[in-house]
Amino acid sequence: RTPDVECKLVVLGSGPGGYTAAFRAADLGVDTVLVERYASLGGVCLNVGCIPSKALLHAAAVIDEAEAMAAHGVSFGAPKLDLDKLRGFKEKVVGQLTGGLAGMAKARKVRTVQGTGTFVSPNELEVQTNDGVKLIRFENAIIAAGSQSVKLGMFPWDDERILDSTRALEMKDVPKKLLVVGGGIIGLEMATVYAALGSEVTVVEFMDQIIPGADADLIKPLAKRLGSRLKGIHLKTKVVSAKATKKGIEVGYEGESIPETTLFDRVLVSVGRSPNGGKIGAEKAGVAVTDRGFINVDTQMRTNVPHIFAIGDLVGQPMLAHKATHEAHVAAEVVAGLKSHFDARVIPSVAFTNPEIAWVGVTEREAKEKGLKIGVGKFPWAASGRAIGIDRTEGFTKLIFDEETHRIVGGGIVGVNAGDLISELALAIEMGSEAADIALTIHPHPTLGESVGMAAEIYEGTITDLY
Ligand code: FAD
């Protein structure tokens, strides 16, 4: 069959992985086609993930700060919600970014094809478009088809009151009573938004800690603050049944901390994301997919089929946009003939809750499990002039060092803007910095960033008393 489109590279999926790969490849002179099933480019992150959630979290943070200032002599009165306008703000933010991508694709002469793509051979992709099926013949492919939220079967998903993160971000209304199933990053970010807007939010988490990937000490300040804003956080507990009734969603629990409330107006199920590797006809191209739907790759992002690459959420954890974009550069550069490898030492994680939690590299728990000899420098924000000045002293900055070399191997920050502050730790780890390098770097005063230098000084013993 004659192909409708021929190209050197086809990229399947236009999320942070896909659009970055397509743009990088085009910049390197590779004739590239980008396939996306939705009209809007940008994938989960821009359309229904990172970006809209942060726009809504901004609104939540403003409400929280305005409330907190009342105790210090500046009162604004109760917030008045215009939900249409708030939604409009979120949509404008998303539109600005996704529209920008369309322009960037055009400027680079990346051809975009809208439709659902399925491999039909190792060099052909069939795309179901609005104008029928199009066959793309390619020399190389980069699979960036991402992931989707896990939909536990016990919930009646055809009922609109059962939300996944996409539905929760649509924000059709502010429910009176919201149950969040799963106390991971996405669940807690949405809990933060809805609680600030006025919902009574209950969180149920199966593990013994919210945000299970982070060290327990980082969680404490967040758990404490959420404790006063949410109806409850129930650990070691799971939802075992959910029934749609006229009055609401009636749930049943099992576990050590059963919530009082069993009837909710909305239930947000945020129990993880599953990769889309099994839904793209990979087997027709000879690409191996694991039982769970992941595609294994080497450090050049190559699958078991040498001219087909895979990046982003569907190649494994952590499922984060900044991991996808870095993998995208590698895959695109290899297709263009460069000798690139993915060799990042660490990938930071951030929960954009209030306070934020961010961590990178080795955690204390991991070090313990692996028997690594580490030392910790911890700076409590109660001793930070800036944190005192913004009345947010609950945070701290923790640096984790290899006890032998004094090189930084990890760290965590909890507090306002922790997500921005963590970059310095990631850079220090990539640069192989020793504690003295960080301690002797002059940080501007008064900033929260100073806490990084101070934590290194505490580890070095050059500060023994906090002043
Ligand atoms: P995706 O973004 O999932 O994109 C895949 C694209 O492929 C989609 O557009 C999909 O439509 C398309 N596609 C799939 N199959 C086909 C097919 N057969 N044919 C055509 N097109 C197809 N990460 C962060 O780093 N920071 C955050 O703050 C953050 N917040 C998040 C908040 C929420 C609510 C959610 C859900 C996720 C969040 N994430 C965050 C995770 C982040 O969104 C993902 O890690 C990221 O989007 C992965 O990028 P990707 O390119 O692998 O795939």
C-alpha cells in the first residue's frame, strides 16, 4: 500500500516527551511528523496535568495567604468564588501554552497529524483521522504515548460524581463533601485546591504515609497543616466499595483508621497512573511491552527494535514531565546521529501542596535500606529570617551527604517554594559538590535559598548554633 506520508521520524504522542522530541529532531534537520489523537498538543501535562493543576493551586495559595494575614492585621473578608472565571483563568493558561506549541511546530516545519496512531509494521503507523485512515511510513519512530489514570473497577465510572484527575481539574462545581482516594502527589494537590475553595475533604491512603516516596520527616509539616484544613487523613485504610445513590456516593472502608463520613458528593480516585504501551499496536512493530504496559529502553532510549525509541511515562517511573523532556532530547539526538545518552544522576520530585515538598537523589529511608553511610545536615526554617518574615517557619532543608567523601547524594525540602529550591540540590548532585562547596557558596540574604547553604554548614560543623 502506498503511504500517505513518508518521513525520517514519526513521534507518537505530543506530551512533554513527544513535542520536545519532535522539536529537537526538527532543529537538528530531521524531517519529522508528530501524531496526536487530540486537537490540542501538549499531552497530559499541559492539558490536564501539571499546568492546569498549578493554576488552580495558585488560587488556593492566594486564599490561604489572605486568610493567614488576618491574624497579622490585614483582612480581606471571605473569598467570593466566580467558578466560571476561575475556570477561564485555568483554561487561558493552558491555551496559551498549547497554542504556543502549535506555533512552534509550524515554525520548525514539523508536520502534525491528528488521529489515533497504531503500528502496523516495524516501519508503518496507521492513523485513524477524521478524514479516514492515513498510513505513515517512517525510518525511525519515537513512542511517547504517555499514561492514563488507573480506574479501579469498584467505582461506578459512568457516574459523573466519580472523578479522575482530569474530571477534578474540569472543576464543574465545588462539592460539599469530597473523598480523595489515594494520598499521593496528585490526590493531595487536588485536595489542597478543593479544600481552599470550600470543600470538606477526606483523604484515604492505603500506605502508612501520604506521599510514600518521600522521607517521613518531610511529610510531617504538610500533614500537620493539612490536618487543620482537611476533614481527615486516614492512613493504612482503603475504600473497598462504592455505590452511586441519589444522595451521593456511598463508600465502604477497610483498615486502621475508618473515616466517619461514608456519603460523599464527589469521589476523586487518584491511585496512580498506568502506561499506554499496550495500546499502540507495539507488537506489530516488534516492540516488547511488559505486562504492565511499560516499554523497556536502553540509555539511548532505544527499544528492542533499534530504529524505534520510547520516552516519557511509558518507559517507567518516575512519571514526571521533566524526565520525559530530557529523555526526548536523547532520543531525538540519537535519531539525528548524535552520540547522546540519558545519564542524569537524579530526577527531582515535587508535591505542589501547601507547604510544598521536594526531594532529590537518595532519601534517608533508601540509604538505611541499602546500608549506605550517610550524614545529614538539616536547617530548620524556624531559624530563617525570611521564613519568619512570611510566617511560614514550619519548613526545613535537609542535605544528605556520603559520609566518606562529603559529597551530596540527596536532599529534601519542605516549605513554601520547596519545588523551586530543590533545583540547587539537583545541580549540586550533578556537579559532584562536596558540603564545603555548598557551604562556601554565598547565598543571598534574606532568602529561603540560604537554608541550603546553612544546612551544608551545619553538616560541616561551621555553624553549631543557629542565629
Ligand atoms: P503524556 O503527557 O501522557 O502525553 C502522551 C500523549 O500521547 C497524549 O497527548 C495522548 O493523547 C497521546 N497519545 C497516546 N496514545 C496515542 C495514540 N495511539 N495515538 C495518538 N496519540 C496518542 N509531572 C510533573 O513533572 N510535574 C507536575 O506538576 C505534574 N503534575 C501532574 C498533575 C496531574 C493531575 C497529572 C495527571 C500528571 C501530572 N504530572 C506532573 C505528570 C506529567 O503530566 C507526565 O509525567 C507527563 O505528561 C508525561 O509526558 P509524556 O510525554 O510521557 O506523555
